Amino acid sequence: MNPIERILAENIRRNEKINEPFDPVSGVGSVGPRFEFCVKGFNNGNPLFLPLSMKDEPLVSTLLSAGSLNKAAGFSDARAVELEERFTRLRALHDFPFWAASFVRIKCKGGGEDILFRLNRPQRRFVEALERERLADRPIRLILLKARQWGGSTCSQLYMSWLQLIHSNGLNSLIIAHQGSGSDEIKDMFDRMIYEYPVSMLHDYGDSFDEKEKKLEGVGKSRSIFRVPQRNCKIKIGTAERPDSCRGGDYNLVHLSEVGIWKATDGKCPEDIVRSACSGILFKPMTMIVMESTANGTGNFFHREYLAASRGESQFKPLFISWFDIEQYSLPPENPGEFAEYLWLHRESTEQTSRSQSGSYLWNLWERGATLEAINWYVAERSKFSDHGAMASEYPSDEIEAFAHSGMRVFDPYAVERLRAGCCEPVARGIVVTDDDFSIGGLRRLSVKNPRFIEDCSEFLDIWEFPDISDSDDEIVENRYLVVMDIGGRNRKADWTVITVFDRLLMLENEGPAVVAQWRGHADLDIVAAYAARIASFYGFALLVIESNSIESRDADRFSEMDHLPFVMSCLKNVYPNLYTRSGPQTDIIEGKPLKYGFHTNTATKPMVIASLVKCIREHLYVERDEKALAEFLQYEQRRNGSYGAIAGCHDDILMTRAIGLHICYNEMPLPAIRHKTEAQYPHHSRNSPSSPSESTFF
């Protein structure tokens, strides 16, 4: 077969897989491993396919041995009715899709009468993940990253109801939605379900009951807590907008809905809400916490939790549902052969517009498993969006796209993701101190003599690799370490000040530099500048680069800090021997004007260092350690006026230390060099003219 014929044949195979029969009542194509149950009197004589967990049940063994319902009942009609009801209840206990399709009614999309709940394809994947944990007698902990409009929240809520109404008395549930309208939707769904639910199924077989008895009643005056009296279980509904409504108590099952769009404000950040809701839940079987959401950017609570689950560092198991897992996102091409040929011929094309994706992207969808019908739908839908990020956040193809932002992203998210392999927890956290580091008469004394590290988890210096002190008695490595400081503000609402340390040693072996330490916090400029000098001295008197200005003032606090910078720099140059300097215009050089200290970020230099960072990320030319840097890369965009910056509400302070540092690593500093100590001076940048430093100075 030629390539086009192979594509068409594979597409037929994929569609056959998608359209495999699913009947939750007969069990054909249903969730989990199953066995064939052939007993006359059930399913009109046709086989049932039952969950494997039912195989050893005594009733099932009895029916299989008899071969027919009548024989097992001793040919008694009354006994046959009893056995049939017992079998139905037993199956409802083991088979969630059967229970849902037999007893649970939900709102019909598009209007009309309520319908029985039959799982769609992504819902079957979701339930399979839940059942895998339950059947293994493990606590159910799942974090679900999803595309829209396939009923993930509905499925999660009804699975919890199954555990409450069928499995065990006294299982209480807590549902937390994003806002009031979300809570109302969840409550309405539960009301519909319980209104149509048979009263008999709320009681044990043989118990007496009244068909008119209440199935749901309010608890107290809160109007947010309800009880199913027959099952002695409560359902509490809260919202992230009202943290007091989310406090957990005696709850076993928690559903956290649309966590990605929970807003972090004073007194109600998502972490605190989740902790308050879930802290009382024991880590044992028949407990459940499901955290689900569409994505809403990177670096937030939901993104961090999903990544932790993906790395196996969390109690939670991750599950991602892409748009092409959802049946409704399908549009048959007018001519499948021509469409397949287009995909094949343009599979390496990178050309795209604001309302269309490149041929290479569409081919990538095919390689991920999307059908021609799904890709054709994507092409049609994409024309509604003026930006790929906006489309990706609604209809993600993978986890990386799901967390993408709208706007013109500066960095390729897949290239950013490759940097994650180097990220890890620091080996130590603490502070660098030096001799004579004290205050006299209100003046702060800065010393770089005898720098040493003191471990202290309350401090802000993270270290991934300590400075290498393996220099021999005769040799030293010059130009090895680089320290870059991006200046922020003094209060917690201001930008962060970030001090980053790069190790350049492996550049001697044609490998990239690595981030080995980082300080991130808020403090007065003179304090953080002095601290940067101490860190640089700890790392072998590294070249210290301080960003001396910003194109844009990001907050009023920054103006006062930057006004103070010339004085701070003049103090630093008197004590620290290896400060980065730059020359001014050509006229300054001719006139013999002194060099200027610090890296000046302006309309000329900022595009230059961002271009360096784009290259370093794209070609994986350095080793990142901090995942917060990756979040900033993904939150960075080029605006319509051509300027660069973080999206609203986000920061780029870590990013700027990488951009400036990597530019200097590759374009300004000489390669590290091994020299005899008799030849070496203070390690310094080749453009510097080091002065003779004093041992200390006052700020």
C-alpha cells in the first residue's frame, strides 16, 4: 500500500475501535475485565458479560451451576423473582455502568425528558481509573485534567453517589464547586437523580418501606447540607468563593470541581481550601478524593498538583482526557482520500496563520491517534479562534497544551517541557554568612571574607550543587561561576528579587551551564545586593551581574528601589572584586569615561537576551533546576506592541535571571579556564577592570 492507502486503512481501524459496541446492560464492551455469564432466564437467553469481581459470588456460582433461573429457583415463580432481584442488586454493587444505566436519570443534553445515564467513551476511561483503585482496595485519589463538555463532573458525582447509595451506609460526601452556579448545577443533578431513584434500592432486600417516604432532606438551616435518611449519609455542597462552606468534617468522599479556576485571594487560596476540605479523610479504602478541572495556565495550584501526580510524588493518580477522546468532536471530510493526501504532503510544513495550524501539527494529531474525522473537526473549529493558545485551553491535545496560555507565547511549550527532566528539589536551604557581618550605629557592614553556608529551612537560598572546592593546591578554575540578580521590591505584593547562580564548568566539554543555586524573596535593595555579593563570594568570587534598570516600572515600589541603586553599586564595588561592568556609547569610550556597573535592560538589550533564552530553551543548552522557572517561561508572551512580558498576574523575575545569565554565559564571558594559582587573580569577567577591594564596607 502507498502512504495514503495506509492512512485510510488505519483510519478505518481507529473508527472501528471507537465504535465498538457498548451496552452497559448486557455488559458488552463495558468497563473493566469481564466474564461470560450464560444462564437461561437472563437477558432473553443471550450472554451477559459481568465484572470479574462477581465470579466468586455464591449466587452467581449457584446460577451458573443450575444453568437456568427456573432450575436454580426450584421451578418456583416466587423464588425466581426473588433470585432475579437479588442478582440485580448484586450486579448493581459490582457494576457501576449497569447501575447507572438502570437506575440513574440525568438531564438530556439539548432538552427533552431526563434519560438513563449511559457512560460515553471518556466517562468509561474515567470510571475504569476509579474502579482500578477501588478493586485493589486502595484509597481513590485521582486528579483529572480534561477537555470540556464530556460530563466529567457528572460522572464523578454519580460515582460518589453509587458508593453512598449502594456500597456502604454512612458514607458522607463533600462537593466543592468553583462558584455558586456550579454548586447549583451539582445540586440539581443530584436532585434529578434521587427523585427518580427507586425507594426500594435505598433499603436492603426484604426490608419494609413506604414508596412515598422522603429520599432527601435538609440538615439544619444551612441549605447546603442534605441527608439521604435510608442510607444515613450526608451530601454537603460548598464553593471556593466561600471558604467557610468548604470545611471538611466527617466526610469520606470529596469532589473538587474546576480547581484550576479557583481564584487565590487573601484568606482563600486553593491550597488552604483543599487542605481544609480533605484533612479529615483517612487514607484507607472506600475513601475518595477527585480533583478535576480544565486547565487555567501554569504555575498555579492545579498545575503543580497535576505535575506532582504525573511524577508519582503525590497520593493522586493523574488522568488526562483530550478533545479527540470525545465522540462529539468529529466531522467526516467530504473526500477522505484527498484529506489524507493533504495530511501526508504537508506533514513537515510549519506554516500557519492566526486561525489555522501547520501541517506538521495536524500530522502530529494523526500520530497521537486522532482520526481523520477528528482532525477535520479540529481544522473547522480552529478557524473560530484567533490564537492557538485559546483553542488549546478549550480543546487540549495533550497535557502540555492543556496548560497553554492565549497570546503569542515566546517559548515553545514542548521545548520548555524538556527542561523539566533537570528539575528537582534542592539539596539544602539556608543562608550564606561571612566574617564581620554585623551592624554598627545603624549602618550595615558588608564583608565577603570567609563566606560559608548555614542550613536553615526558614531562609530563601536553595542550593542544588554546592561550590566545587576540589581545586588542587596548584590550579584553580577561572570564569566558572556566574551570579545574576534581578531586582524586585521590598513588600510581598511587589516583584520578587531573584539571585541565580550558574555553573559553567561543563561548557569546557561542549555542554551547557547549569543552575546550581537560587535566592528568591523580598527585602530592601541594599540588603539583597549585599546578600548577592556574599553568595557570589561563596561560589568562588563569581562574576556578579546586577540588572541595573528595567524597561518598564512594574510597581511603584520599584521606583524607590532603583533610585537607590547607584549608591548601592558604589558601595558594592568597593568591597566585591568581580562586578559586571558595561561600557557606554562610543563617545564615552573615546572620552575615557568610566565603565558602568550592572546590566542595563532596555529596548535594545531586552530583545537580545530574550532571543538568547529562546535559543537556549529550544536547543536545550542549559540545565534548569527550578520548576517555577518553567512556569514563568510558559506565562511569557510577546504583546501586540512588540514588547515582552508576563501575562497579567504573573511574574518574570526568575526568567530574567536566566535570560541575562545565559546571554552572558554564551556571548560575553570567556570559557572557564584552568590556571596555576600563581597566574590567577580574582576570577573576573574579561571586560572588568577589577579594583583592589577592601575587606568590608558600610551600607
